[in-house]
Amino acid sequence: MKGKIFFLGVLVVLIAAFLGAHDFWLVPQKFMLNPNDSLTISANTGMDFPNSLSAIDPARFTQFTVTGKSGKTDISKFEIEGNSLTTEITLEKAGTYIVAAALKSKEIKLTAEEFNEYLLHDGLPQIYELRKQEGILEQAAVEYYSKYPKSILQVGKQLDETPLKPIGLVIEIVPLINPYALKRGENLPIKVLLRGEPLKNAEVAWGYPGLGEKLAGSVKTDSEGKAVVPLVKAGPYLIRTIHMEWVKKETHDWESYWTSLTFEVLNDN
């Protein structure tokens, strides 16, 4: 009997790990650099930030850009290094930059049980409740998902307002203060935008390396799409959220939009 209980426990863990759809992050070799420095940026997919499980096919990108106060530059050269898709950039001028990407939507088919587990595991309980209210918890699901990661880099000591401005992704997390003006122990106010409009009641989670597949905490956005994220640990930091819609199309019922924001939290000394 104990053996059966152990096996079922392991099976539940494996199912949860399998169903938890993978986040997508942009992970630079370093977040703070000097003018004219070159660095490698990795496009990583997984559940244990910042470690990658597999390399993204570059054909899936609809955009990959670097934005600074002087404008936006497209990135088109990539290499696969281990489980990461990488690119190298050189930033010549001081200032704050946003590296951003967008992935084409992709189809996934899940059984009712798989889909319901995924909704509860990945911060979409409102969609689970919607399915429950509509009496469709037993229905399988066809979902189209797309992903929109951003990363904030600081070149030199000159901060600017580049990261405070939306860059036009379908969904994005926009800080309301330059993260490099803050330190560990302070709070970062953010806004979540969907198609340029504030997204209310979005579950925004944050984390940092060393947590495994867990996140450090979460909070819901208010009616203006705003939330406050505590910067509890120095070093690489992740903020992420997912939005899902019931679209009732011939090809699929659900569409999800994933976004992440990475940057470095400065120490308080």
C-alpha cells in the first residue's frame, strides 16, 4: 500500500511539472555593462528561472529588438548553444535599453483534466472558474499561445526613461520607475498592458534564481492594471504574467498571452 501511495505521489508531481506550460525569458550574460561592451543574450524556456529546457526555433520570432532612447534596432542573427537560443549585441552609448521579443502563436491540445490542472498551476484560476460556471470542466481544450519577453539592460551610469514606455507588444509589463534607480528592499511599481490597454486582475508573479519551479510571490493588478512588486533579493529578477481569453473559434477555444520582464536588482550597500 505504501508503495502505491508513493507511486501516485510521484505521478502527481510529474503530471504537474509536465502540464506547467513553460515560461519564456530573455537572460543576458550581464544586465549592467559599459558603453561599447558586447554581451550574449539567451532566449530561455523553462520553469526554473533562468535555466533553459530547450532552444526556441528562431523561425517562431515575429520580432526581436533592442530599444534605447535613440531608437529601435532589429536583431536577426541567432545561434543555438546547448538548450538556449542566443544572440550577441553591442551597445555603444550609455543609457537604459529594452531587449524584447515576440513569438508566433502555437497550438496545444489538452485533455480536460490536463487543461484544468494547467489553469490552476499557472495562475489562471479565473479561467478554471469560468469553465466551471459554464459547465465545460469536462471538455478538452485547444489553445493557441504566444509569448512576449522583455529584459532591461543598463549601460553606464546614465539612467533614462526608456523602460517606462510601452514598446507595443501584445502584452507587456511596464515598470513605472527605472529598476536601476531602486535597490533591494524597495518596491517596483509596474503596469500590465494588453493591446496597449491596462489589464486588471492579472496575477503578476516574481522570482529569482534558486527557487526551482516555484515563484517568490504574486499579486493581482488593480483596475488600472497596476501592481507593486517587492524587490526582496539582489541579482537577476523575474516578473511574469499570463492572460487567457475564451475566443470560441473554429480552430480553437482558448488563446493565451505570456509575458515576462527580467532585470537585475541592485544590492542595498
